Amino acid sequence: MRGAIMPDSSNIIAAALAALPHASGRVAPPRVAADGTASVILDVSGLDAVARATLEADVRRVLGAVEGISAVRVVQTAQKPERRLIAIGSGKGGVGKSTLAANLAIALKRLGFRTGLVDADIYGPSQPRLMQATGERPTAEGKTLNPVETRWGVPMLSMGQLVAPDKALAWRGPMVSGALGQLIDAAWGETDTLIVDLPPGTGDIQLSMIQKHRPAGAVIVSTPQDLALIDAARAIDLFNTAGIPIIGLVENMAGYVCPHCGEVSDPFGRGGAEAEAARLGIPFLGRVPLDIAIRRASDAGEPPAARDDAAAEPFLAIAERVAAALNRTAG
Ligand code: ADP
């Protein structure tokens, strides 16, 4: 009976594990085979890669020191967290979809959501710049990526971190869909709400997003002009047809405040998106003015939504409406 476990071993094992506060509630009583091999199931739900590895190493260490245990076998399990995806789309490029996605992620975080940001805009991944995380590369465990932490408290992953943009342009359906899956099924830990910045239009990424990842809802960004709105209506139609709820439409670049004289003008018109939302029967979420300060702050990686002044207000107001819509679906 070499290596046989002593009769009171379960108490010894329990005492050994009790010395690890971070293991509390995560380790079921181990099973010890006749040959002294202890099998442990570790619940690592919500832990990041470092915390998971530390927990496993600590459990191995304390159990390995128990007399009669000759080997420790660990299986990690994790409940798939309830995580909802919000797709941010637009009919065409350059309307401020990425700017809205970054600022909405931060504004929702300020409202108490645990948000993360996925930059799936394969044609112009701009989130690393907007979130001041240029040059940071995610680490990976096997195929699972670990999102990059940002200074705004919103973890992020970007297509731009996986591949150089000029290479990504040549990607076709399955590769694009695989890359999107890698970003969305990454080690998001406690993140409960993932904001996904889609490329403009209605291409492969949108289809993959709709079919494989079923977002809880979509926010569509448009400028007030008719042409942009026609494209936006197409994007809305795609989500509608697939049964993805449209959370609403955001009007960006409405109302230009002249930095010199303060006069408000409307280079792209004003109110077009609100009227279009009414026509399509979808909620209007708010408007963001065309403001050179927004462009400058975005280029500098200082999202206005993180500020404590009026610059954050349009984004916080939009986030409040998005939050209300999410709470309605959750309830
Ligand atoms: P998209 O993701 O739709 O292509 P971006 O978010 O990259 O658009 O925005 C395009 C450009 O417009 C960027 O230079 C951005 O800083 C600028 N921009 C976006 N929204 C505004 C705004 N409300 N006021 C001023 N500049 C803006």
C-alpha cells in the first residue's frame, strides 16, 4: 500500500487548501487514487491567465506536500460567463463609428458596466490609437488571446494587433471569420459587455458576427447627410433581417461649433439621422457635434468620454440610452 492515503487525509487536504484564500470556493474535494494521485477540479471562472496559473501552481504545491499524495492532476473548468456583445456598425467609413465605439465603451464603463472593446474593423483598425495602446501586443495561451489592458480601464483587442493592415486587406471569408472568433472568444475574464467596432458596410465580418456570435444588439452610426443615411439604412436592414435588435441610431458630426466665433453651423445638415430613425421605427440615441476637439483628443488617444467636463456629455447621454435598452432586454 505504498503511497496509500491516511484515513484522516481529507482533513489534512482541507486544511492545506484552506491556507490558500484565493482557492476558497474554487476547489472541489480532491479524489485520491490508490497510487497516491490526487485529482483536482479547479473552477477558474472569471480569472485572468496569471491568476489561473498562480492558483493552479499553489494548489499543486500544497497538495504535493501532503503525505501520501504522490502526484497531483489538475483540471481547470470555467463557466462561460454571460457576456453580451454590442455591434457598432455604419453604412460607410469615416462617419465616426470607431470614435463612437471607443467612447461608448468608456462611457458604459463609467456607468458601471464591465466593458471590453473588440476592434474588428479590418480595413482601418484604429482602436489602439484611440485607446492609447499603439504597439501593445496581446499575449496568448495556445489559441486564446489575453486582451490588452488600457489606461481607461477597458481591455481591448484589435485586428491591428493580429496582422498588419495591408495584409488584412487581402483576407477572405474564413480567415476573417476565424480572426473575429479569436478576438471575441479571448480571455475576457469578468468583462460583461463587449463593444465590437465592425468595419463599415455589410460584408464578411458582419455576417460572421451575426451568424456565429449573435450580438445582443446593434448601434448604427451615421452623419446627417442623406447619402450616409441611405447606407446606414442598409446596415440596419441587415441586422433587422437577421433578428438582431437595433439598439438605435447615433448622429455624429452634427452641428459644427466654430472654434473662433462660436457660431454653430451644420456642414452635413442636422437632424437627418433622427428623422431617419423615426422613419425606420428605431430609437434615436443622440447626437455628437462635429468638434475639432474630438478629433484632436481622439488622435492623441485621449477619449473625450473619459473626461470630467462637457466633452464627455454626448457620449454619456448615448451610453445611458444604450444601458436602458440593455437593461430592458436583460429584464
Ligand atoms: P469610422 O470608424 O466611421 O471610419 P472614425 O471614428 O475613424 O470613423 O472617424 C473618422 C475621423 O473623423 C477621425 O479622424 C475622427 O477623429 C474624426 N471624427 C469622428 N467623429 C468626430 C466628431 N464628432 N468631431 C470631429 N471629428 C470627428
